[in-house]
Amino acid sequence: MEKRNLGKSGLQVSTLVLGGNVFGWTADEATSFEILDAYVAAGGNCLDTADVYSRWAPGHNGGESETVIGKWLKKSGKRDKVVVATKVGMDMGDGKQGLKPAYIRRAVEESLQRLQTDHIDLYQAHKDDSDTPLEETLQAFAELVKAGKVRAIGASNYKGGRLKEALAISEKHGWPRYESLQPHYNLVHRAEYESDLEPVVLQAGIGLIPYFSLAAGFLTGKYRNPSDLKDKARAAMVGKYMNEHGLAVLKALDEVARHYGATPAQVALAWLIARPGITGPIASATSLKQLKELVAATELKLGAAAIEMLNNASQEKIAA
């Protein structure tokens, strides 16, 4: 699997980043271990998780995904084979949230303990914290890098203006900068990233690892009418794409997929991998079959005509 530089961090990341949101949630521990082993065997090397995964599930408190990954790292002995990326800032309950320095220092220790490692390769601000000055947050991250607990830092769910401001502050103080951005970006959700964030990302040379690359599963093509969503864990997330625009994108995906002998999911990921500035999209798998399909997407090279067809089919969203 191709590796690409993650900004100027010195880290090299595979063009498929494995999403860890499902580990300990819709993929049990044994299945998660199988998926992790197969991903690394296929040449993948970046695991994306967060302290809050999967707090939304009944009976969960957050930290479930990091715990599963930590057990796998210890059992497999493959810590040096992977780039471990996790996040801080989302609501963990009991006031544990945000990007204040004291909380970051506490949260990183808890993540390190769950991950059973002495350092995090990419530590990301999960969302902007408008109540905390950027200087305070970035200085706290800089201290973690200096201490060797974190190798590089990244941002997720930032607006273009705030990201640009954060980069300027890091440069002013000589602190480590955000070397990656993790935005919501896919074929049916383009406007927000391309209009606001892409100019900042390309100018600064930041690595891009978009989440919801398959629109919560919608771009796999397995959800085409409301009945397909019945009793599905992601029904609420997928349902919002089931409209005229979303179905037009699926139609284009179907056509390109037939031409290449591929699946809609593979085409959707290949489109992202071919976009300017992309390091690798994030996608999750709950079975070895799903993982195999995702890995194959990294070998799919779309021609100009296919990319134009997909761009045109998804263009309406940008104009909206």
C-alpha cells in the first residue's frame, strides 16, 4: 500500500487509514484483532481512534476503542509497524472535555494507558474549543511533543480561519504545528471542506485524513431506500443522504464501478485518494470481507473521465 507524507511531521501514512470507531462497538475484540492483523498484513499502517469512541453506545463510557487497540498492540507486538492516531476534546462526561492544558495533560495519560504505549504518533484536537485560547492549547501540545509523549499533532473539525490562526501562532512561537487535518469530507459532503478548508490545507502543506469517507456507509451502495435502514446502527447518519442528490451520486458510482469492475465503496475511496492534498481517507471495517474491499480501493486508479463524472454528479452539493 502506498505511503504518503503526513504534512511535515516525518510520519508516513498509508493511503487507507483504518477507522477505529467500530472497535469494541460493532466489532467485538476478537473480530477487531483479526481486522487489525489483516490491515497491517496488507500494508496499512495508520490506526485512527479517539478517547470518546464509543461513548455513544449503551453501557459504554468512552475509551473502548483505545482499549481494544492497546490490547492488540500488546498481543501482536506490532507497535513499531503502525502510526497510532487518537484524539482529545469531545465530551467524555463529568466535565471531561475541551482543550484546556490541564485537561489535555490528564487525557493524554489516560489514552496512553488504554493504548498500552509510551507515545502517541498523532495526537489530534477532536474539535475546536472556542473557550480556550489557541495559544494555551498549542503550548500544551508542544510540551507533550517535547516530553516525547506525542510525535505530531493534528486538528479535526476546525474551520479554515481558526486553522490558519493556529498555524500562525505555532510559527510565531516556534511550536509544533498542526500537521494534519481531519475533516468531514466525501462525495456527498464536499462544499464545507473545499470552500473553507482546502485552500488553507494546500497552502500550508498539511496532511489530510478525512473521516466519513463513505458517508457512514451510504457510499457503499447498500442503503438505497428507507427499508434498507431498518434496525441499522447508522440509520440516522445515513438517512440524511437518501435524497435526489445522494441517489444521483450513487448512480454515478454504480456506472464507474461497472466500468472498472469495482464496488461503489472502492470508487468513492479512490476518488478521495486522487484528490489534491489527501494523505489517506479513513474508513472502518467490521469484517475481513469489508476490509479486503477497502484495501483493494487503494489500488484503483481512476481515469480523468471517471473523475469528471463523479465530480459532476456531486457538484450540486458545492453550489448549495
